[in-house]
Amino acid sequence: MQLLNMLFLSGLGFGEIFILLILPIIILPIVALWRLFEKAGEPGWQALIPIYNLAIIMKIGGKPGWWALLACIPYIGLIWSIWGINMMVKSFGKSEGYTIGIIFLPYIFLPMLAFSNSTTYSKPASLA
């Protein structure tokens, strides 16, 4: 609360404060996905396109790209989303615990997966 008071008293308006606080929340997952896609041999720009990046996540995990459409179905799409994320995480050599971390704390675990030097893409997890 003191931070917001300090920002408002410094002459910044609501729009500037909104950008300072919200922009990193928007940018961080995009940058992390960009890096993960490049590690997997995919062009990083694919992380910018909303439904298409789900198809690439499925592809990295060894599942068909049309699963991205299943992930968009309300309620039950959550199953395919979690399954696809799990397969992607496994293709980078991590376990189900890391999948749970990405689901509940994505701003911590996605960058850890993306920027860790020890994390390498081996092959799609469904083919392992």
C-alpha cells in the first residue's frame, strides 16, 4: 500500500502505475514460453499467438496439435491443458511435481524451466 501511495505522490497517474505493475505480469510468461520453444527447436515467435502456442506446447509434448482445440473447451479443456503441460514438462526432463509448480506458480516455474542451463529438450515425452 505504501508503494502505491509513493507512486501516486511522485506524480505518476493511474495509467503509468498500471503499466509499471501489470506489464511484467504479461511479459514474463511470453518471454519464458519464447525461450522454451527455442529450446525445443521451434521458432520463438509462436509463443505470441494465443491458440497456436497451445498447439506448439502439445507438439513439444508429443501430442497432436488439435489437442489445443480440446484445451479450449470450457471446464473439460482443463484436462487437456494440464495433460499437455505435463507432457511438455516431461520432454524437458522434469517430473509431475514441476507440472504442479507450473500450474499453481507459473511466474516462478516457467522462467525456471526456460532459463535454467541444466534444462534441455530431449524428445517428446509421449515418445519416450
